[in-house]
Amino acid sequence: MPQAETVVAGPEVLLEDVTVRYGRNARSLTTAVEGVSLTLADGEFTVLVGPSGCGKTTLLRVVAGFERATEGTALVRGSAPAPGTGTGVVFQQPRLFPWRTVGGNIAFALARHGVPREQRAARTAELLERVGLAGKAARRTWELSGGQQQRVAIARALAGEPRLLLMDEPFAALDALTRERLQEEVRTLAATSGTTVLFVTHSAEEAVLLGTRVLVMAAPPGSPGRIVSELAVDLPRTSDTDPAALRATPDFARLRGELTATMREAATLDA
Amino acid sequence: MTLTTAPKKPAAAPEKPAPTTPRTAPRFAALRWAALRWAALRLVALAVLLGAWQLVVAAELWPRVLVPSPGEVWHQFVQSSTVHDGVRGQSGHLLIEHLGVSLRRIGIGTGYAVLAGVPLGLLIGAVRPIAVVLEPAVTFLRTLPPLAYLSLLVIWFGIDESPKVWLLIIASLPPIAAATAAAVRTVPEHLIEAARALGAGPLSLLLSVRLPSALPEILTGVRIAVGVAYTSVVAAETINGVPGIGGMIRDAQRYNQTAVVIVGIIAIGLSGILLDALLKGLERALVPWRGRK
């Protein structure tokens, strides 16, 4: 029993000196990330920011259980990460199942999490409402816009009531207006549900807007990615903060400037 | 109730019965006109073909027995479709009955082939050891001409219905199994990953992700299989094939009834086109997401 308590009290995610290498033999071996240590506390909204190719997606995939750390330790709630064990993942593309309706996609997730058949319709409607798609359960996925599809993907990831939500540049393919709206929704969702979020992006603006804590990753040419800097975002935010107003504050501009400078500096650093 | 609906209905009903075309009509009309033109082109091509055929016959390049005229073929078509002088059609059955029996064999054969081929393809596509053992066997079967194993089937199953159905099963199973296996292997990895993230286990991945994702290709496989069954039905009906369109053709061949052979060929071809169109429609209904994201 005391063991169970330590697990609950421990961090949601713990990475210790994680290195990921790809390749079959020594010659083709490439190191994607090297020596990354990281802890995510319960309920924290952490953003992993950096240029493309710096290994942030690799790191997220390690936490999701899709990728295994070549060296070091990765733990989610005290055990080795495995897909489908209480961690929700939202990818850059919606990845909806086209042979299922919008509601069917969510019902699939509900079924995998043991929600009895007779409760699925109600839960599906509830989840769709949470992402602003009430009444769209019967639609085919391709009838929805890109932004709506991504909302379905978010609802689907939330269906299992994950303690940890991993988001890999979920809004990168969306237009600016849709992106802004979804950013705000995700922030509110995370804040109200107390879900721990690890959010990957290459945008400094998005990082400052969403994260309470921003980790900067970089991979200077020829060297593996690592976490080079950490920034605490202490913007005055409540659930009804207007993101546009927030963006206009000097604090926001300062943090975004700091972060951009850090990212730029990190990209040119020698390993 | 009548009060509320009353003002609405008369508003539309007493209007003139729309003698003028609606505003969107010109475009539809143009489309219909285009479709008509293509249909007309087909008819012209058919007429040219028939004309050329008639010319060849009139020139008497070959004896009439070898190359009958379109008129004779038509006559045989009418003869084989009716009861005349107490004779029922061709070889004792009407053309439509021959065709019906053959179609039934094709239906049963490909039906069993789907029932066995899809699970087999799923296993081959998903389970490596099974693929190693069974995939060469499927390829082996696929390359065999049906006439090659007909003799064996006759020895085993006699000359009744079962060897014919077995032949059609053996002929149409490999394309279905192969298409299913290939499709199951090429299920987009990103969908597999999404499903795993949602908590899908191996069985659920196979049945709820790989199978539906492979459905478009499976249906293409079924269409190919029906085609193969069609091309094999004449072989299947080589022995004791009457009634059956293949049997009818064999019979006609025995008595040098060239026109009847041609009637049989045309009947097979036309029904094949129809059936393929039907399967295409089924495909559209079953996999509306085909070609979409």
C-alpha cells in the first residue's frame, strides 16, 4: 500500500538521461535526442518548443510509448510508457478513421476504455459538445473542415479521460483563426480537467500562450537534440482571460521575445 | 392542423406546371447532352462493328459455318430464348436458364471464396508465420489454369455440381486472399498508431482497424475474383455442364453451331459488364470513404 501512494505522489512523467538512437548498424546510427531529463508534475501544462528536427516529436513519442529510449529511463506514473494506458495523444494530423462516422471514432475510443455500449452515445454527445461539435456525431469525417476534424481527434483522445495528454503540433496545419480558437479551448480544457499536458510546437507564440512552463529544445547542425533552456510563464490568467488581450500585454511580448531569442541562440550553439 | 398547413400548400400547387426550365437546368442539360453524345458514339461504334462483320460475311472470305452473319446469330439468340417446335431453347434449356445456372455457380463459388479468402488474407497479412507457409500456396493456385485441376476435381467429386463450384472457389479465392493480405499489410501506420494510443489491442487492431481499412482493396479483389470466376465458368462446365452457359457453348461446339457459340459468348460478356457495374455500385455504397481522407 505505501508503494501505491509513492506512485501517485510521484511525477506524472519522468525522463532521466534519455537518449534515442535510430538505425540498424553503427554506420547508419543517428542520435535523435541525447541525455534528456525531464519531470512533468501532475496537472502541469508543459510546452516543448524548438525548430523542426530537434527531436521534440521523438521525445513525445517516447512518452507515448511508441518509441523506446535507447539509454536512460522513461516512466509514466511509475511504469514504462505503453500506448493506450491512460495517455491521450493528439497528432499533427487528425488521424480519424474514415470508415467510421465522427461519433463512431469517439465510440471506438470509449469501447477500448470499457464504456458499456448503452452509455457510449451519451458520452459521445458529451465529448463532442466539449469540443464545440454538438450534433455532428452522424457526420462522415471527411465532411468536416480541418479544424473540426482536429476537434474530433481531441475529443477522441479525451474519451479515455487521460491523466496525461500529449499533443504533437496539433494546430500546425490549421489556419490562423481556427488555431487561435482551438488553442484557447485546449488551454481551458486542460485547466478545468486538471490533465497534465505535454505540448510540442515550433512556435514561440503558441508556447508562451499555452504553457505554464516552456522547455526549449535544440539540435545544432550535426548534433542530437537536447533540452537547452527552461522558461517559466507566469502570465496572469484565469479561465475567462481573453487570449487577444493576453497577447497584447507587455508581459506576453517580453516572454515571447525572450523565448525567441533563446531559441535562436540555441540553434547556433555548438554541442 | 389543416389550418397551419393550408396556406403553404396552395402557394406552390396552383402554379403553372413549370413549363420553363429551372435556372440550373442549362448545366444539367449540357451534362445530359454530353452523356447522350457518348452513348451515341458507343452505338455508332457498335453499328460500325456489326457492319464490318456483315461485310466480311457477305464477302464470303470464310465459309458460313465458321463465320455466321449477325442475322444468324440474332436468329440463334431468338431460338435459344424461346420454345419452338416443341424444342426448349438450346440443349433443352432457355438461354436465360443457362445463364442463370452459371451465375448461380459463380455466385456460390465466389461467395465461398469471399468467406474463406478474406479471413485467410487477414491471417496472411497479419501473422508472419502463416504468410511464410500459405502465401506461396496462394500464388501457386493463382497461376494454375482452371482446366489443369478440373480433372482432379472430377476424380474427387464426380461430375455433378460440386466439382464446378469447387473449381470456381479455387479460381476466385487467390485474388481475394492476395488483395486482402496486401491491403492489410499496407494499412497506414499512422492509423494503427492512433488506434494503439486509444487503447486498441492486437485483436481490435486487426478487426476494427486493419480489416475496415483494407475493405476498399478487398472489394477490388472480389471484383477481380468475380471476373476470374467468369473466365473459369466455361472450363468448369466442360463436363456435364448443361444447363449452364459454358455447357451450352460446349454442346454447340460439338455440332458446329458457331452462331450459338457466339450467342453464348455475348451473353457471358454482357452479363459480366452488368455484374461488374453492380459490384462497383456495391463498392460505392460500402466504402463511401474511398479516395477521401
